[in-house]
Amino acid sequence: MTEVMARDTSIEPVVVKTSVDQRRARIVGVILIVLAAIVLGVFAFGVTPEAQSTFNLSLPTDAIQGLSVTVNSRFFSGLMAVIIFVLGLDRMRGRNLGFTNGALGLGLLAFVLAFLTWAAADGSFSMVGMLRSTVISAVVITLGALTGLTCERSGVINIGIEGQLLTAAFVAVVLSSAFGTVVGVAGAMLIGAVLGALLAWLAIRFRVDQIIAGVVINILALGLTSFLASRVLSEAQDLNAPARIGSWRIPILADIPVIGPMFFDHTFFVYGTFLIVVALHFGFFRTRWGLRVRSVGEHPKAADTLGIDVLKTRYRTVISAGLIAGFGGAFLALAQISRFEENMTGGIGFIGLAAMIFGRWMPFGALAAGLVFGFSGALAQKVGILGTGIPSEFMLMLPYVATVIVVAGLVGQARPPAADGQPYIKQ
Amino acid sequence: MALELKGITKRFPGVVANDGVSLTVGSGEVVALLGENGAGKTTLMNILYGLYTQDEGTVSIDGQVLSLDSSSDAIAAGIGMVHQHFMLVPVFTVAENVVLGQEPTGLGGVIDRDEARKTVMDISERYNLRVDPDALVENISVGVEQRVEIIKVLNREARFVVFDEPTAVLTPQEVDEFFGIVEGLKADGKGIVFITHKLGEALRVADRIVVMRAGKVVAEVLPADVTTQDLADLMVGRSVDLQVDKVPAAPTDTVLTVRDFVVLDDRNVKAVDGVSFDVRAGEIVGIAGVQGNGQTELIEGLVGLRPVMSGQAHLGDIDITDFNPRQLHEREVSHIPEDRQGSGLVLDFTVAENMILDSYYQRPFSRGVRMDWDATFESAERLVEQYDVRTPGIHVPVSTLSGGNQQKVIVAREFDRDVKLVIASQPTRGIDVGSIEYIHNQIVAKRDAGAAVLVVSSELDEVLALADRVLVLFHGKIAGEFSPDADVTDIGLAMLGSAV
Amino acid sequence: MSEREPGRRVPEEAPTVESWVDRATGVGTSIGKSLMLPTLAVITALIIGGIIIALSDTDSLSILFSDPRTALRQMLSEVWASYRALFRGSIGSVYSISETLFAATPLLLAALGIALGFQAGLFNIGAQGQIIMGALLATYVGIYVTAPGFIHIPLTLLAGIVGGLIWGGIPGLLKARTGAHEVITTIMFNFIALFFIQWILTTPGLQDPGRNNPVSAALAETARLPKLFGSSYRVTIGFLIALAAVFAVHWLLYRSSLGFEMRAVGANPHAGKYAGMNVALVVTMAMAIAGGLAGMAGANQVMALDPYKASPALAGFVGFDAITVALLGRSNPIGVMWAAVLFGALSAGGREMQGAAQVPIDLVVVLQALIVIFVAAPGLIRVIWRIKGETTESQQVTSGWGA
């Protein structure tokens, strides 16, 4: 082992590779090998040798029609099994420990492909359709995660995202029905910010436990929207009928096969989400605003000694983050469902929270996590249609089970902002 | 140019932290503010830096009274502060930490990174501070962190710089380097306030020494006019006797045997790297060393709070290497932890509850799963009496007690039983002199009763006063073994890492 | 941890001696003081609720500008009618009181579990899922075991406890072993339980024969909880069982060594570890016991509620309301008992309000949320009512994602 130089004042820390990483690699290796066995036993040999799986790569609306890929189901699944097995063996050898998560990701991807091949054996499956709904399902999750990470970067835990989304959805529907889309979206964002202000006020001014404050906001939002929905919307049905929002099809780009329908034929909400991701990333890591917000979330006392107003910064950040949640709520109500229903968020805000952790408090991480969760949701839908004999409830469980696994497996490694959840007490 | 504090008074509920304190520092002058823990030095400096607001008195520069409501006011007035606990964001780079709050920005608030880097390099070169602007703060050593703090202050064009206990976390060599930097700042015309409780350092670096005690300035002297002993007397208000009354040790059997101990710190770096030593019954072994040389990890490894990577520890014949705290407790090992409030006590619990924190599950405090509160209260009343814990009662939360009395609660809990081995980590850190003496005497009494005692302290004086044998820990290794009567210079050299 | 200078020991950081946690160690609480804040919280919430009722009265709003006096009078009478119905439905008659206690029973059981978690530093949002899993197992035993009532009832209850215990214990174990935050895992377990019950109630064996939606067959007569005041009142001996649970939890927390461990670990896990406590075990136990209590509430939902069948909706909002009950009761079993009765009253009264005054019962949820906000932020109540005192003391029970 490395000798520490006795006379050197700025010693480079000698990081000892602990057995923890090796153990993790080995566990992942075992998991992958088990997955390979499942793929081979169930997916490859669960179909007839001559079965063919067809994946459609174009939608009926596409400019270029009839793109599809057809593979021999058993051969393809067998190939996936081999890939997963090799990845697993490689992990068992315990080298190149940094790649463990990557290997797990690739292995899971191969597993899903094999699964789809099996499910679509002797039939066809709209791959593009699923990828497109992945992107759409990812929007609210990503926006929720962005709201959460923005708050938490400043040191305030926001568990009330669910409530912000729900209230914003309600306001969006009512205002959009009455005054049009623009007012609807603006109002939704505003109410998101108002609830953000309430959270900030409780957490900062009264130092209410931040998780409790968030939970209470969720309950308040649920009660208030349900109350108003049955008291007002049930009588004034015309307030629950917002105009449908059309897609903005981006010329040329939307005609690219697969990529086009996935990314370039959506409502402005989808483009807006991508824009927010980029803007937040740039903002957090390149600008004065970001440096200050992060300093307040990491070491508020240090920020304070440099003349940065910790509490004001937190107020501002949490309130602005509410705008993002409001945007998400508007999307849910106006673009996805087009009306308000009681408890229509159904816990998606919490999935957003998990995506925030999964994405390690990074905007692009949140987007990636949102896409992963969106994919598992879309998968559940599509597989339900295919009729594989797997109860749809189990497919619907998937995102939640995945979240538990992610949180249990990753929290040790992902590091939240150091002052996350701690009230700042200035003398 | 001169910075002047006049008649500063600051009251906290129940305490007068500063009582009519006055202090002046001119350009190119180093003033040492000397006092023991709790004398009110830090409070005074927090007022100067705008973190607290004084109840009475004024702060002025060249006769112009300042109103300091926040640190930004202090910064604007040209006052800079290097805090005892560095105010650096670990996940930021050096340059980001330096420019935070005064970022050079371009269009739309985008930070000009080259400009930030250049700022750091310029100051770094001018004062010979040698830092890498792109290094992450969490990856640099404590000494470098301090230099980053100094760059932060200089970047804000401070004319007066306050250093709060700047040497506490430095190795002796870094201390030398630090004093070099202070000389440079002084030559550049900065006025410097140097807060410390270390007499030697005050004598070495200061042009003037201001001594505080119990919130008041008790003396203002020139280094040439006083001796260390004079200063010590001024600091505590009576003749201090740093010696602890004790008879020579009569060690018998070996109780604790530690061999080739290796323990990692939180960053997975080897903090303890092959340490071996013995502690015998009836002797006190002291571990000296600059803070951060593996003391914390060594003790946590010994008491089962941190996994031991390799090596063994034996208690008599029993291998205790992988024992957990409870197993050790049951083998008659007492542990006074380094972090009194963080791990030694449950602050929300009452004195009585804290008194049984590690023996609550044993008779007489519980029978089966049922707690016997009567027995607990009875015992707590007795311990409060016996160990001189000053508290309104056993039912008040322990958080309402002073640091010294909190520590006595721990000592009472750990000592009021048969004890084979005492492991005491920083047993008197940050507590009043009366409690220090009391706790020292209790530790010696345990030794005389036949216990083996291991004391760790970053205060060399404490180790020398208590120990019968002194081990010096440097960079996770034992750098030498000494008798407490040995030449302090030799021990100092060992703490510095020089072979003896 | 920083060194703290004795001179800067700031006593106001210390919890007040008359802290609301009824310390087993004998420090009494001043009854008047400890009741004042919750009472004011309820009153304030009712006032705000009244404003919400008035402002959502579309008939009156439409004439507010043309005929403000009539509009205001209509609004006031609407609020008056609503609250009168609320009171009548909760305490107006023996039947109302029976309804209140009936509604309070599952709330009390589940909230005791959540309160226990709070004391151990854990925020269990998973009562909902634990109720479902407890109810499922209880349903199974209630249908398939044949035994006389005095055996069948305890057995079915026990099954409920086991179901909740497992569903709460797993997140506890995950927290202890991997650090996975219980807030996230328990929420996920709620969803998993919900999908699970939707599926399993459609499988033969549990599904009510002849139905195609997820509903179980009815429990055997012998597994149903006897009524407390005769067959015309719905409250069952389940309420007495819940009361017994109050005292059991109180004993556990303040009189047992496990409770001492839970409270110590909850207040300072480092100190717990240092003092030799098995923190992982304590955390797992606390979550499991909390789950067991919620599971009992789940058993109650199938054993006491006509038609004695399990369905995906069986938990209603009990699991979430229980969180607010636990917060309102400030995690103290006795306080939780009163809070549960209050919420039971709101819920029973809310139904009457919906029926008699056409004000949606969702208002009750709003009232509950408001009450908890005010209880969690005493400073807010003090500001509103201009009461002197420290304005910022509040309850910190959770500790971010890390711990």
C-alpha cells in the first residue's frame, strides 16, 4: 500500500478501494447472470423456433411509411441472453469497477428488448409509438424532478410537488376553459409558485419540518381541489372543458424516422421541458445565480459570511421552482388529459421525487430518470395491449418497484446538497 | 488607519458574553486576542464581522462609526475574517469559493471563469500562497483550505483581517508557513487580529496582546514584557497549575494490546496506518498529535464505531477488534467520546435518561423489557450529587446544562461502575477550568483504582499533565514514545513528523 | 460538530421544559398551555374553512355585486348550516357519537403507528399500503379459517397485524441496511400494495363469486367485530381495541427498554450507536411495529365495516389522515387519541354536512390540513392571534435524505 509522505503538506488522499465496490460488482454480476438465464429460458425458449417479432418503426402519420424490423424471436432473445451473460461474467471478475452501473443499465436494456421480442412473437409491436409515449410520460416526471432539485439545490426539501401539480392542473383547467390556454398556463404556473411560497414560508419563517410542510401541502391541495371540483366544477361543467392543445410539428425534423415522432412532433410543453432542462443546467453551473443558490444549499453559513442572503435566496428559489411544477400541472391537465379529475396526479409527483434522486440532483439526470420512468410506464401500457398473460397490475407496479430498487441501491452513492432539509438559523 | 472597538457589550440569555470590551488595531499591526474558551473572543469577532449585533458600544474605522448589520457591511468596510471552521463549500472549486458573492460575470450573469481563475492566481502569486484554482475544495488539505480562506479575504480587499484560532487544525509545519503569510500581510499594511488560546503563538506573532477573561479585557501587554506564565495567570485569573496532582504510576498487567491497526476515514483514506501500542492497568497513556492525524479514527476503530481494516486489539486475552460498543461496555470498557453533543448525549433527553444511555437495558434500570424508572431516578440523583453535576434537577433536558456539566454527566455515566479500561477522547474540550480540573482528577482516580487509561487530546499540555507515557500520532502512525518529562521540543518534533 | 463555547450556550435552543411529549420521567405538562395551541388551531381552521365555503358558493357569488347584502347573508347562512350539520353529525346524538368513534377507530390505530415512527425519527407515509396488506391477510383468515368467534376474531386481527408488519418492516429493513429513505420507499410501497390488491382480488379464491371487479367474498360471521352499543350503532369493540393500543404504545415508548432505544435513536442516532444500541434493528422494529398497528387498522376495515369485504378502496384516506392525526397529537399516544377522535368527528360530521348542506366532504380534508399546518407551525397561530412567545419553535422530526 502507498506510503504517506511524512514531510509533504498537501498530501493527495490515497483512496483505498474498499471491498464495497467489489461486492456491489459481484452482486450485479449475479443479477445479470440470473437475468440471462431468464431471457434464455423464458423469452428464447418460450417461443416457437420459427416465431418472428416485428417492430414497427413508423407511425401512420409519418412521412416515411412502412419502416419495420423483423427478427427471429428465439435467435434475438438468445443473442440478448449471451450479451447479458457476458456483461455479468465481466462484473464477476471484479475489474473496472466504475462500469458496474453502466453494465447494469446495458444488461437491463437487453433484457427489456428480449422481453419485447417475446411479447411481440408472431406479431408486431409499435416501437415508435412506445418511444413516443415514453417522451410524453416523461414530461411531468421530469418537471416534478426539476422542481424538486431546484428547491433542494437551495437546501429546501420539497415533498409538496404532488400538491403543486394537482393544484396547477385544477387552475389550468378552469382558467383555460374560461380565458384560453395562455391564461390557463400562466395561472397554473402562478399557483405553483404560490404553493412554493407557502412551503418556503412554513419552512423558512416558521421552520416547520420541511417534509411535514410538504406533506401538508399535498393534503391541502387534494382537499381543496376535490372540494372545489365537486362544488364548483360539477355545477359549471363548461369550466372543465379546456381547449385541446395541438402539436407543433417541427418541419423536416419531424419527418426523420423514429427520432421525428419521438422528439419533434409534440405540444409546446414537451419542447418547453427540454428548454427548462438546458436552462437549469446552464443556470446552475455557469451563472452567478446558480453558484449562489448552490452555495446556500451546500454551506449556508459560508454563503452568509460572504454577504449572500441565505433566506432570501431560498425564498426566491423555492418560489421560482413552483413555476416549473405549475407548468407540469398545466401539461397534465391541458395536454395529457384535457379535463380535471379528482386526484388526477395519482402520485406522479412522488415519482418525480424519485427521479430527482435517481438523477442525482442534476437537470440532465432528472431528464434521463424521467425518460426511464416514462419508459416503464409506456411499457406497462403497451404490454397490456399485447396480452401476454402477465396481469397489467404487475406492469403498472414496475415504476414503483424500480423506484424502491433505485433508492435502495443508489442513495449511498448519490449525494444530496449538504444542507438539504436543514433550516438556516442566523443569530 | 485604525480599527477601533469601543465598549462592546453583548448579552445572551443568562450570560454576558462581552462586557464593555475595547480593542484597537492599526495598519501593519498584529494584535493577539488571547483568552480561554468561553472568554468571549469569538462573540466579539462575530460582532465585528456583522454576524451578531452588539447591545452597547461602537465599531469604527478612523473615527467613523460603522453600522454592521450583516457580513456584507463588514466586507464593505474592509474587514475580513478567517473563521475557525472554514467557510468553504466542499463541492466548489477553489476559484468558485474565492469569487462567491463577488463573481466576475459577463452577459446574463454568466460567470467569467478565466477571470475568476486569474484573480486566484494573482493573489496566490503575490503572497506566495500556492493554490490550484481548479482544485475541488473537498480534495485539498486543511492547510491549503486556510490559504484559500485568506485569498477570499484578500480578494475582498480587506484592510483588517481577523483570524479565529487559525492554528488549531494545522500541523506544526503548516503553522510556520502560516506565520510567514501573516508576516507578508503585515508588511502589506494589513491590520491583523489573531484570536488564540495558545500562549506561545501569541508571544511569537503579536505586536500587542489583549487578554480577555469572562467577557472582559483584563490586560493589554507587549510580548516583550511578559512570560508565558504571566499570560496564563491573566487568562484564567488565578495561578494556573497545569500539573495534575498524582502519584507516580504503578502499572501492572497489560490490559489493552493494539497491533498493526489500520482504519479508514470517511473518504476511504487510511487515517490510521499500522499503529501498535499497549496500555497497562494503573497507567495513563496519552496520545498527542495535531488534530486530524488519525486520533478520531483510531478511537472509533477501538470502540467499535468504525470498521477496522486490519490489525487486532485485545482486551486481556479477548480479541475485541470487531466488538461493537455494547460488547465493549459489557467487558468493562468506558468511553468518553470526542463529540460530546453529537454522540455522547441525547440533548433532548433528561439528565436522568442520559445517565443510563448505555446501561438502560441492565439491572437495576430495567427488568426484562420493563424500565425501572424509580431505580433510574435514584441512581441519577446519587450521580448528580457524587459527580458534582450542576443542574436544576435530573428531569431537565441535558441541553440546558453548560458544557462542563454535560461532560460530567458523561463521566458519571462512564465511571460509575467497574472499569477495566477507560478511553477518553478530548475529555475537556471547550469546557471551563473548574470542570477540567475535576475531570482530570476523576481520570487519575480511575487509574489509581487500577484501570488502564487511554487519553487522546489535541492539547499537548493536557496530555503531558495527565499521561504517564506519551505516544505521538502523526499521519496515522506512531511517531514516537515519550515520558511526560521529556523535552517538549522533542515531542514537538515528533508531532511534526521528524524522526527522533 | 463544532465546539460550543459555554458563554454562547443559548438556552432558547433547548426544548421547553413543558414540552408536549409526556415524558415518562415525570415532567408534567401544563394542561392549559398544551391545549391552547391545538384548540386555536382548530378554531382558526374552522374560520378559514368557513371562508372557503362562502367563497365557493356560486349562487351567492353571482349576485355579490348586484345585491351584496343578500349575497353575504346567504353566504353566512350557508356556513352556519354547514357547521351546524358538521356538529350535529359528529356529537349531536348517540348515533353521531357512535359514528365519530367508528370513524376514529382505524385512524387511531394507524396514527399510533405513525406517531411511534416519529418518536424513532422515522416518517412512515406508508400506513395506506400497510392497511391494505393487513386487511388482505385478515380477509384471507376471515374467510378461510373456521373457528368460534373468540378464536377467530383474535386470529383475524393477528393476521392483519402480520400483514402490516411485513409491509412496514421491509422499508424499515431497507432503511437500516441501505439507507433508502423511508419517505420514498413507503410511498412506493403504497402504490405497490394498491396494484397488488387490485390484482389479487380478481383471482379465484379471494374474489367474490359472481363479481368481475376486484372485491373479496365476505368474512365469516365469526370474524366480524361485535358491535359495542347494539346493532343499530356501527361502533364496534374495535374502538376498545384501539384504546388498548394507545396504552400499549404508551407503555412501549415510555416504560420499556425498546421504547427508550427508539426515542434515543430518534433524537440522536449517533448517540444511540455510541451507547451500544443496534440502530438498524431499532429502526426496523419501529417500522415493523408501526406497520403492525396500521395493519390492525386494515383488519378493522374488513372486520367492522359492512359488508365485511375487502376492496382496493378499503383504506380510503385513512393512511394519509393518520399522518395528520399523528402530527396533531404531537406523536404522543394520548394526544394522538384525542386527535383521532377529533378527526373521527370531522369525518362523521362531514358526511352529514355533505348530505344536509350539500357541502362536499372534501372540505374536511382541507380543515385537517389547515389544523396540522397550524399545529406544526405554532408561530403562525401566535402571529394570527397575537400571542406572545417564541415564534419559531417547531417540530423537527425528519432529517433530510441523508440520515
